Amino acid sequence: MGAMFLRADMRAADGFEAWRHAVRQSRACEVSTDREDVFRGSMRRLQLGPVTLLRSSFSGLRITSTAAMARRADPEVYHVTLLLKGSFALTRGAEPTQVFTPGHLHVVDDSSPFDLRAFASGTVPPSDQRVDAIGLDFPVSLLPWSPDQLRAVQGRGFTGGEGAAGVLAEHLLSLDRRGPELGAVAAPHVGTAVVNLVAGWLAQELAAEGALSQEARLGALAASIRGFIQRNLHDPQLSPSMVAAAHHISLSYLHRVFGQQSKGETVAAWIRGQRLEKARRDLSDPTLRALPVHAVAARWGIPRASDFSRSFRAAYGLSPLEYRMRELLNAGGGG
């Protein structure tokens, strides 16, 4: 599925009603503003499999959820937000108010009442003042922790310019720019990759808080390892040694943790399987039909065509070229 767009960019009160409806599609809440008559806002929704990317720009407003709304909300969804312009003041239940400024990342679910006040930037003329943000909504089940385990970091602001948070922030900005170009084949895979980055970020924050049990720490480390591998499949030098060095652990510890968390599969086998799967996906994509088979292999870190052909046939029962011809024929209705 490609990008789906929703825009509300008007100065009349009925324009704000359209915006209110759009926000309430993603969470159970009430939306209000002091100046409905001059409200301006735009929202872009991009579906990446089970993951939704939201790019919004709007005048100042207030979003609230009561205890009754929280009980009716879907607690199985996380909301990650990167603030780009303006400021947020977020109060969740009886917790202290948190203030977020541009560059801050935060994550919440809908299990607690909240009061979010969004203030537009005051450094430009009032007619141009905006709050800009990128949001990410996805099922709780895509992370290796429950909402209770994430309680220590929910609703807090983290600077998106450092460590794993910085990597995630950069990826969200890139996805905001290039996401609309994604086709139906690539979009779900990109959604999986961005959730892996979220997992890496949260693993780092939870470890710093001492909020993880040993079992959860191992799960978080395995999630971070998988995310790192996914982001570096294009690199022919990607290897278990490189993965271990990136995580500051020994090679033997990497193999032990990954084997425990992956039902005995080795790191090298998982890298190989992911590369072949990405290549298989590209070979079945009609928009890439002009890309030579050896170039498909190279873009996923397999520079030797003979190695690729042998491994692909062992995994899928056909040579890469045979597979491509079959898939393209089927896609064209000729099969």
C-alpha cells in the first residue's frame, strides 16, 4: 500500500472538525483549540504494514483523554512521537508534567488518561506558527516488552540527537521524506525495520534505568542485534564479528544470546536468510525488473553472483532468474 493522504488546511470552524476527526481516528481523545476560526493543519498518513507513520503540522491545540476514554481505548498500540517544531506539555494521570521541545522523542500507550497541550513556535508571525511532529503507531506485540515493563520510560522525553535515539530520529526524518515513494512490496518491510530501531532505542533507555529483568535484557539485546543486521544487510562486510563489535560484546556471547533467542539459529544463518529474502522480494517486484540479477544480489551484500545463485536455489528451489521470470509472469496474469 502506498501513502494515504489526509489534509485539513482551512480557516473555518468546520475545518477544525475535520482535523478533530482525523486525530480521533488514531486514539480515543478530545481535541480543542482556542481559535477554531483561524486553525490551520495538515496531516499525512503512511501505512507500512501494521505500522502507521503520521506527519502533522498544525496550529496550537489541546488533546485530552479522560479515564473513561482510556478504558475504551486500545491498550495494544504504542505511539512514538518525534517533535520537530513547537513544544508539548504532557501530563499522564497523576504523573508530573513533562515538557518536550524540538528534537525530543517520547513513547506512550493509551492506558492512562492524559492532557497534551501543543504550543506553536513563537519566533515567526502568528499566521505561520506551527507545531510539526512525526508520529509512529504500531501494535504492542511488535516489541519484546509489555506496557508494564515500559512504564519507566513512557511519557518521558529523550533527546533524539544521541545514541540509539539519534539513529531512530534520523530514520524517521528520512522516512518522512522518502516514505511516499514506497510501493506495496517494500512498505511492510520498512515498517518492520523502523520498529526494530524503536526496540533498539528503548532497550538502551530501559537498560540505563535498570528496568529490565535478565530475561528481558537478553530479549532486548537480541532485538537490537536483529535491527543492526537489518540496517546493514547491504554491507558485504557484515559478519558475526562486526555485529559483536557494534554491541560491545564478545563473539561467543553473541552466539550464545542469539542462539537462545532464535531457537538455535546462528547469526550467520540469519544474516544469509535475511539477505536471500530481501533479494527474493526484489526479484518479484515488477518495478525492479530492469535491475540485473547480480545487482539485486549486490544491493543486499552478496557481491559474488555464483554464491547468490547457489544459495538462492538451495533456499527456493529455483535459480534467481527462473524465480524472477515465474513471478513476473504470474504478476502479469500469464500464469
